[in-house]
Amino acid sequence: MADKQEKKVILDTDIGSDIDDAVALAYLLKHPQCHLMGITTVSGQPVERAKLASALCIAAGKPDIPIYPGTESPILAAQKQPEAIQAPALANWMEYRCHIVILLRFTGKGMRKRGSNRGPALAGLATVS
């Protein structure tokens, strides 16, 4: 028998470059056993990517999911997605949430403001116990 308990999930995404992450987010937003605790966005233009995620959350009727823009540049590899090419569609969607959180990120040497190209980034989809 399938586990009917709600799963806590944090989605780390590069939404805005192609359709796969938008579909994954839509799935998580509507899945009855998913408690989406937060979304982090990474890759080029993370704030624009966060706005795209916000627009999808609002459209799904879940405007209170926290969204955190992350790092703009990869730590170990070359940048493959410097732009969120779907972001211009936001001009037609004025309701995205403007309280996207600007984080202080821990680098091991103290805290720094989000936006610097150094430091750790979250990756992938995580379930939280």
C-alpha cells in the first residue's frame, strides 16, 4: 500500500530556461501528498527565476510558499543558463510576489549578501523529515 503521509519538499530549480522545471513545480503544487515548504532558484538571473516560480505558485492558489533566489553562477562548472529566457513573459503577469527573500548566505568565513558569485548553493529536490 502506498504511503499516504504528506511529504515535506524543498524544490531547487533553474526554472525559466525550458519547460521541465515549470512542469515539476506544477506537479508538486497540485500533488495531494506534497507539502512544498519552499523554492530556491539558481543559475543566471535567479531573481527573475524566483518571479516565475512565484507566478506559478499564485496561479495554483498557493501564494504563501517562500521563494529564495540563490546563486547566479555554478560552483564547479561553466554557466550554461545565463538567462531566464521565459522571464519576459512576466510583463504580462503582474501578480508575482514582490517579497521574494534576499538571503544572507554562509560561506564558512561569515555571512554575505546574496548576489555574490561565491559560496554554496543548494541543488536538486529534497524531502525533509
